[in-house]
Amino acid sequence: MKHAYRPPRHKIHISRLIKLFRNRRFLTGFLIFLLVFASFLTVQAHRNNQAATVEPAAKQDTARQINQQQRHVKRQLHSYFQKITADKTTSVSFYNLGPVPGSAAAKSATARQFYKSGALATSANAHTPEISASTYKLYIAAYLFHLHAAGQYTWTPTAEDGFQRMIVNSANDFAEDTIDTYGPVNLDDYLASRHYYSPTFVSGQPATTTAYSLTLVLKDLAQQKGPFSHAKDQQKLLALMQRQVYRTGIPAGAAAAKSGTVVADKVGFLADTNNDAAIVTLPNGERYILVIMTHGRDQTGFSGFPRMAKITTHVQKLVYDPSLVKGLAK
């Protein structure tokens, strides 16, 4: 049987070289293509490196602008607080809570960063103990919620009614019965365990507290922490505070600054003392805590509440001016 002829290997290689040489135009074109493609990759890599450098720089620039604007607003706010508390008849504390999740304000990354919880917080004369008047009832609520969470308190219809009147109408009977039942020492010990002001309840003396302490209890309430971690109890208290009937202080001032603002607050009034402690929610979802405690100045009844309203309006317009965020880099 005859086998097919196979040329030597070296002859095959030479044949292929001859064919490639004859197709040198193809080779030239292919080399040009490789050079162009390599050049494209080099340019693209350079652009990517530039973009990688520019993007962090842009973010850093935005962060710097936000920080500068925050410091500017905080300085203005603190300066205003120092002015209105200079005669020591007023204590004031402000704490921005940040936007409600899912709200219009929460959708803006710049707004979320600018109004990050606590970023603008400031106060004046806020650690000075003052007569609390009925703002102490926030502590009564905290203590009862603490007992309820521990299974040591039951919300009977009578208790529900008394609690509602204590918050909505600022009635005293339920609060005083609670102090008598559990004792001022137990109440004060609990307040101290939460780092609230203590002693608040001293036999034979008006209850005392500080604007800072009331800010702490409202912060726990707003963030559903500590004694307010039970969602049903927390929502019950907030709903009642929104219905409380004395609304010429912070609620009036917040509404004057922005229509549609919702205020959950607890007031206190006793002799020349007028106080208001509030969680304020703007229509766009931004939230803040404001506590104002006043006395003196020949105040009687509710005569100090219009002054608290005026303070609130100024604070809200200063801190939540829409141009503050719009002017920042995206």
C-alpha cells in the first residue's frame, strides 16, 4: 500500500513564511491594529485613573463644604442661645435628630449628611437645675414604661385614663399618685441609671431638672431607646404629646416657621416658670428636639409661652433654611 507523500518539515515552514510574506499587507494592517488598540487601552486607563482621582476629590470637596456650613450654622445658633440666656432666666437645648427614614429629606444624600443626628446640637445654660413644673411628667412616663417592660406594671383602664390626662391636660393627680406609690427615691435612682438629671423628686420641694436632661429623655423617646423601646408605649406617648392642649409655645413657633410642622411636646407652668420640651417634625421629614425653660421676667400664667414661640421660630428658620443644603456641592 502506497502512503501519501509528506514534504519535510523544514519545507512546510518555508512554505508558510512565503505565504505570510506574500500577505505582508495583511501583516502591516494587523500590526497597525495592534498599535491602535494598545494606544486606546493606554488612553482609557489614563482616563479611568483621572476619574478615580477626581471622584474622591469631589467627594472630599463636598464634605469640606458641608462641614464648613455646619460649623457656620452651629456658631450662629450658639451665639443666639448665649444672647437669649445671658440674664440666666432662660435655658435652651437643641438637638437635630436627622430625617425620618423614607421621608423627602432622607432621599437627599447631602441633606442626610448635613443634618446627621447631633451634628448641629448646641445649648446654653442647659445644665443649670431649674424648676421643671410639669415637664417632670416625661420622667413619670419613662419610669412607668420601664416597669411595664419589666412586667411590673399593668395598664388598667384607670391607669390609661390618668396617664392620658397627665400628658394631654397636664393633670397632676396621676403623676402625684405615682410618686407616692413608688417613692421619690426609687424614681430618682431610675433617672440616675439613665443619666437623666437626679434628684428630681425631693420631698417638700418643687421637682427640678435641666434642659439638657429633658433633651436626653426626648432623644430616647424619639429614637425608641431605653424606657421607650416598647413600640406601643412609645407611640402612645408621642400621640398624646401631639394632642396636649397648651400649644402657644414651641408648637406655635414651629408652625409660624413652617406650616404643617408637627410637634409632640410636654409643657410645664408653675408661678413664674414656663417650660416646653418638644420633638418637632417638619413636613419634609427633618426632626429636631428643642427644650426651653424660662422663669422670672415677671412671668405669670402662660405669659412666657409667646417668648418660647419666638425662640422656636428663629431656631427653625435658622437651622432648616432650604438654601443651606441647596448651596452645597452635589
